[in-house]
Amino acid sequence: MNKPRDKAFLVILRPHTQPREFLRESYEEMKELAESALVRVLGFETQSIDRPSPSHYIREGKLEEVRREAKEVGANVLIFNTNLSPGQIRNIEKFAGIPVVDRTGLILDIFGRRAKSAEGKLQVELARLNYMLPRLGGLGVVLSRLGGGVGSSGPGETELETDRRKVRLRIKRVKEELEHVRQHRGLIRAGRKRKNLTAGAIVGYTNAGKSTLLHALTGADAYIEDKMFATLDPKSSLCRLGSGASLLLIDTVGFLRDLPHALVEAFHATLEEVSEADFLIHVLDVADPDAWEHKQSVEEVLKELGAGEKPQLLVLNKADQLNPEMAASIQSRWPEGLLISARERAGLELLLKGLEKFKGESHGEN
């Protein structure tokens, strides 16, 4: 069993444009991200920020408070809920005396642990290289701080620090390899169209239950774990409908609030499955108190991918965690949604009827 190797102190910052509730939501998200990276959270500090400091992001008075509290609890890494510049990371590390990881660095560490296929590892490597390039030299080589996934594959940290040209060359080669992946996926999609096979992409916030739903509907041996970003490699499987017809369901990587652009770019070949699908199945974890915000975050990413206008079937998952009053409230909030429990296989008959309807509409059937 994996044990947490690092002990973190979280720094949760709220831009003045965000509501006060943002502090709680961001803390919970960052805590879950840290735990997914096998990091134990020992404490946290919050602050509202009107204007970030160019040198340290937060003022030195607050940073001194963070340094002192982190030392008191025995933390050996500071994790920020925002993205920091290379200079800010170096300055904070020098001030605090311990490594600093920002939000994108933490997410990349998790992605490195989760990637299983050659394609997934390539995509993570591209995101990691793009993230590291401006951070080479000095104290800003961030991803090695948490150890882990990506560091064991691809170029070594020392080589990356001493030769930027090699990093840029590797980025070029990885992009070329991913372009071959994109072309291969295009051929597969063309083959599906020739066979008149309807494809639905399963999308949703990370840990919403997408892989569990794919397994429940198709019996596919999807990787299922109650952690963020459990699935990085898309998996597709045929779903048999009541009419005897079939459609293809495609599991996709979980979305996140303010998904780093480096990740969107790196996973472009995979995320094309979303923009090229005939329709989308949006899985929403309605047992999560932040379900409304998660739904909005997914819709924002879909717009960024050019898939915002695609037909969507809203699936209100994890109904088994709701009492009758909560279930009624959720259903009234999203009357178009189908209330189900993928884990308990409850409500799947209604969902299959909805999928039948989408298949018919995609082929212009009445």
C-alpha cells in the first residue's frame, strides 16, 4: 500500500473577484489533489488577494506567517492553489526554506502517476516539458519535489536543467508522435462513421463516476478508483440498447475548474474524442455540495474545446448518497437530468431509453 511521502502545508488564496465561498471550495479541492498525489496535508492558511506581489505573490508578512506555521506542523513542502511564475517559486522557496509546488505542478504530478498507456505518458510528458521549460535552473524544478510518476520516464531533471535546446527538441518530437496519435484516432472515427456507429463521449468533473457508468452500461473493464483523475487514457466500449442496436460510449479524462491550458493542449488528441462525438453524456456527482460549480466548470471546458453546443444528456449520478428530500430537490433543480446511481446500477433503464432517443436523433429518426 502506498504511503504519503510528503507532508504539505496548503496556501489557499482568493482573488478579489471570487466570492468568499471560494476559499472553502479551493481548500477542499487542493486537499483532495494533494492526497491523490500521496501527500499528507498537515495544515493550511488562507488569504484574499487584491493584487499579487510580482516577487512572492503574497506579501512577506503573510509569507512569514505561512513559513512559521508550516515549520510548526512539520511540513516539508508548500502547495499553492494558484499558478506561480518561476521567479515567484524561487523567491518563496528561498524565503520559506522548503520546496514550493503550484496548482499546475501538483496536477501534473498526479497525471504522471495515473498515465498507463504510451499515449497517456506522451501527453503527460508534453505538458510536463512545457511547464518545466521556463523553470529550468535555480530552485524552480518543481515536479521532482513530490517525486513520483513522471520523473521516472522521459529526460532526467539534470539534463533538462543544463540543456534547454534538448528540451525544445524533445517537445517537438513528442508533438510529432502525438500528431500520429491524432491521425490514428481520426482514422478510427472515420471507420465508425462508415459503419454508421453513433458515438457518445462521457464527460464530467473529475471523480464524478464516469468510469463506473461506462462499466455499468457496457461491462467494460474500466479502471475505477475513488480518486481524482483515476482515468487518463480514454476507453471505449459498445453499449447494447433495448432495441438491439448498439452505440459506442467513450470515457474521457475528468475536467477540473480552470483546467491548466498546458494540459488542454497536451491532451488535445484525446480531447478530440469529445469534440468529434455525436453527443455527450455529462455525468454530475449530485452528492457533492459543489455540484453546481462543477457543472459550470465542465461547460466552460466544453466551450473551450468547441463542444459547448453538442447535444447533451445530463446524468445526475450518486443518487444512492441522497435522502429522498435531497433527491427531490436535485431533480427539481435539474429537471432535464436523469437521477441514477452507477455504482448501485439504479436508474439505468431510464438512462438506456435516453440513449436510445439520442441515437435516433443523431440519425434523423423519428
